[in-house]
Amino acid sequence: MRKHAPKAERSLRTDRLDADLVVVGGGMAGVCCAITAARAGVRVVLVQDRPVLGGNASSEVRLWVLGATAHMGNNNRWAREGGVLDELLVENLWRNPEGSPVIFDTILLERVVAETNVTLLLNTAVQEVRKQGDRIASVAAFCSQNSIRYELHAPLFCDASGDGIVGYLAGAPFRMGAEKADEFGEKFAPDPAEYGELLGHSIYFYSKDTGKPVTFVPPSYALKDIEAIPRFRQFNAQSHGCRLWWIEWGGRLDTVHDTEKIKWELWKVVYGVWNYIKNSGRFPEAANLTLEWVGLIPGKRESRRFEGPYMLIQQDIIEQRRHADVVAHGGWSIDLHPSDGIYSPKPGCSQWHSRGVYGIPYRCLYSRSVPNLFLAGRIISASHVAFGSTRVMATCAAAAQAVGMAASLCRRDGVLPAAISEPGRISRLQTALIESGQHIPGVQPGPTGLEASARVTASSSLKLAGLPADGPLILLTSSFAQMIPVPTGPVPKMTVYVHADRATTLRMELRETERPGNHVPDRTLAVREVPVPYGQNVPVRLDFGVSVASPRYVCLCAMKNPALALHGSEMRLTGVLALRHRYTQQPPGDIGVDTVEIWCPDRRPGGHNVALELDPALDVFGPENVINGIARPTVMPNAWVADPADPKPSLTLTWDTPQDISRIVLEFDTDFDHPMESVQYGHPERAIPFCVKRCRVLDEQGRVIWEQSDNHQTRNVLALATPLRTAKLTIELLETHGKTAPALFGVRCFGVAA
């Protein structure tokens, strides 16, 4: 029993927490930043003002995590973000292929609380920033659930809060709204009066079939005139959740301080839409549906954008400009929305794609005026137009991982964020990120560990002589392309098998990409017009007679002809992919965007390769690929792939003298082309077919030092309690999750100091 006598007033209990890095904001950016930093030895306090992690990806909002892959709807091949984000998405696929947002909540919480270097504060909102000179000394935050006021002290702070609460209170320069076209020469800059300057918020809802008729009585505040929404005819009984992203509003308001007003308008719309679906009489199929869930908070798109030493602009994205300090990549379209949202007569968005992924410079990730403040998430230093691409969650997370790793270098060297921009330190940051699984376009560090001095051999390597004709027919109702990795020199002769409904002509084009590292077939090397008689399985032999000056992907393109079909193959291979021409991006006038064809794969269980024969066979899957430092296909597959007939595929690293190895990293193929949307979409498998399921590592005496029987992750890290002294390591790949040849992207070995 505790009794408290009357007092004139009381103060909140105040707890002081000291850390190396305080991360404010527990969305995907804050989560990935905190985990990355913690694993690099940084003591982190992660502050989240909601009861769960994930931000817009959480069960409170339920938007899918997406980034450069863009639902496989662009020319960005093998572009899914790596590192911690990849780990989270792959784990979500394994546990949650149906896409339950509640299960995704548990995965994020589990991964954060597993890090002993992270102190997590949920339901805790930052209210105050204290500075010493131009630096942040501490932030104060209040937890509504335990009535504790926290004072959080650290030499470094990261604002990943979405609205930039720390940067705002610290006086850092920021922007809201759209820059005029002449400020940065951005031709896609919107007209403020006609289109508006800010993207609005959205609220999603779920429906459920109860198996019996359900009555819906709308609340009094529900929108009554559904025809006030110009696109009201697009509503139907099947669409819900993120697919109604265009239930958006608020871009004409202050998207920070008017959020509650925006939320109420969106609730009004959602309940009015559901009333229309249930009670208008136009949707009898909705009779048994009930409204299962409506978002309690809106999903925010845009508010403050803070200024760093560099501001990313439209030309950086469209021209894929190279930056020496690139630390992450993006690839979502430049995706701007009319500020009037659902009440606008304009299309819900204007999306324009670059030809491939673009780099995000480190200089966009820290404040230009508050020297110990990192920027992460949607508030990074970017113009309104560039923000249209960088704002999506997977891109935010990838850049935030760079912040987390940069914080570890700051801590190690006793420097502030700007110092990491120096040439020597930025290269160390890039290397550390790549070693942790991050993909950085254009940065190829090569081997960074003990593997650099090893001889690498394998029990076998695939020599690709073709793909068997054991799959379905591929109708040429649209043009179809097979991506083929070829080494320097003559392109092999090829044979495909054609089914013709009538005698006609097959047009085959051999194409490549104009820019190395991209994957759009936008440069024609040779054309063959081949007469094809009526019949099935007609062989068509092709000798294009061209050579390539460096290793690259070429595309064997069968152009549209509804009378023809190609024979497909059931064989799937790491780094080998087929594409279908979806449409051609044609911008209206000069808006600084390219006209470009969009070629995309079909999702599994579709997405079959073209059956073909190659002469000579391609030798591009050798064991040397595992130490080139690139853990995904880029200009080539970058993987060792075993011969499918090899009964026990193994790869061996041999050194001239024994090495002391404390850590081994194996990098497998979890299909970086697959978007792995976190919620709603659903996926056809729990584990990627290319991924190695069973493997083991042996020392030079043949002793098993590590064995994995049920792997589904991209990266496996073997941390040895006692360093292993050996002159030889053998990695055995015993089984994959699908009927695919075992493949390995990378092997990294680190000594005791690492």
C-alpha cells in the first residue's frame, strides 16, 4: 500500500538513457537503421510514437513495403533492396506468404528486441530538443503508456520520424511543397495552382465474407454524395486495402499540423464508399461482406524534406547520375499525385520511370546545419520531384541502413557525419555496407576478406548449352525476350522452337542495353526475319554474327505476332530471366523523361524461360564469381552455379598457408527480382526456388564446422566462437527449395580482427 499526501504539483518521472545513437521513428527506415547500427557495435535507443513498428507498413496502416522492384512493373531487374530489409522481407515470405500485416508486426518487433544493443521505446513521442551550440545534446520524449518522460543523450541522432520532428525542433533547414522548375531545371516540376505541391494521406480498409447477408448502417459523418468523387465508378466489391491507395486527400493542407483534419475527411470517404458498395444496389455480390477493418491513422506521403549538403533532383534519377558517395539505390518511378487527391478529376498519379536504378548519395543523409543529425526515411534531402521516387518504404530503408553503418564509423573514428563524406571514409562505408548485404549500384569492391587470397575451385560448373523444351507455349500476343548472359566475343548461335497457326514470318531481334548495368533491351544489334511454315515445334536457327566487347546480357527478342508461339522451358536458373513487352513509356511533351519500352517478367508460377539451344555453350557460371564482391546479377549473373547433374555440388577455397577465420558469410539466391510485397499481395511460395535449403561447411580435415538443414535466407553468417585455423574450406550445397541447380553468389571470410 502506498499513500501520497497532497502536493502543490508533481513532475513526471524522468529516466535518462545514454547511447551512441538515438533513432527517432520506428518505421521501416528507423528499424533498418537501428538494427544495422546495433550489429556494427553501436548502442542505439530507438524511439517510436506508435505501439508497433513499421510505420506505414505496420498493421495500423497496412501498406506493402516496396521500392526499386515496383511490383516487377519496370525495367529494374534484380533490384530488390538488400541488407536488413532483405532479411525482414525474406523472413516475412517464409512465415507469412499470405501477407498478414499483424504477422509482419511480430517479425519487426522480434528482430529489433533480439538486438542487445537496441533499447526500444514504444508509444513514446519526442517533444523537445536541447542543443549545445549547433549540435543536439539530447531529446526529451514522453511515453503515454507508462507516464515516463525520457531524456535521451547521445553524440549522434537520426531523424527517421517521417515529419522530421527532431530536425524541426533542432532548427534544421527544411522545405514543404514543390520547387519551381527553374530552381533545379526539373521539367517535371508540377504547377502549384493546377496540380498542387504536396501529396496527401491515404486510409485503407479490409472487407470480409461472412457467408451470410450483412447489414451496414453508415455513421452519420459518412460521405453521402459518392459522385463527388470523380472516379467513383472505379469502386467495386472486390477492391480494398492498398489497392485503393487513391483514397487520398490533404495535399492542399499542412500535412503535418492538419493530419487529424485529413484523417477525418478520409474516414468520411471510406465509410461513404462502403455505404455505396453495400447499399446502392449496384453490387449484389457484396451482400455477405462486412467491413472488417478501417485504418485508425492515415498513411502519410509527404510533409517536410530536410536539406543536406546535396539535394537529389529529377535529373539524378532519370539520367542515373553517378555520385562518388553513393550508398544506396532507388528505382521506384517518379510518382507524383494531384494534391486534391480523391476529389481531383486528374489521374490519381503520374508515374515516370528511369531506364534503371539510380544511386542515392550519402550527402543527402545528414543535415547541412546541425552537424550531428542524420536524416532517414522520406525526409532525406531531395527535391519534391525526386521525393516522388525516394519516398517509398524500401528505398527509405536502404538509405537508412547506410545511416546506421555511417553512425558506426562516426563512433569508431570519433567524427561527425560530414567527415564520412571524405574519400577514404566513404569507401570504407561503401565496403562495410556491401559486406552487410547492401547493394550499391556501380560500386564493385571485389573481395574484401581472406577470400581475396584464396584459390577457388568447384566440383562442377554449369555450361549453359540451352534450356529444355519442356514448358508451356509462350504466345506472342506481345513481344517476348530471353535475357542471356554472354562473355566477351561472338554471341552464340541460337535455336528456338516455334508453333505457327499459319505460315508467317517470325521477326527476331538481338538487343542489348545502352547503359551497362541496366536491363532494358533498348539497342538493337541485329535483326532476322525468318519465314515460318504452319506447324508445331518448328526449329528456327539464328546466327546473328555479332560480337560483344565486354561481358553483358543480350536479349533474344521475338517480336509480337499473334499467329506464333515459342516453346517454353520449365528450367529456371540463377541470373537467367525472360521478359514480356508491357508498354512503351511516352511522356507528353518535354518533361525531362525518356521515351522507353518497358519489358517485365511474369510472376511465378509463370515467368517461364524460352526453350532454346546455344552453340557454343556459355561458360559464365564459374566458381570465381563468388569472390567478385557482387551478390546479385548485374551485367552478368555473378554466381557460381553447379552442373544440374552434379550429385554433390561443392566449392572449395584453398590458401597457401593456414588462415585464422572467425566469421564466414555465405550469400544465396533469394531472387532479387521478386518484390516480396509485405502485405496483401500473397506469394506462390514460402521460400524462393533458387535458394539453397541444405548446406554445410567443412575444414581441410573434412570435419563439418557448420551445417544448415532448412535455410531460406539470403545471407548466412557463421560466427565462430573459437577462430578456425585452416588452409582449406569446402562449402557443400546439398539441396535447393525448388528444382533448380544450386547456386552461390558469395563467400566472405574474415579474420579475428574483423
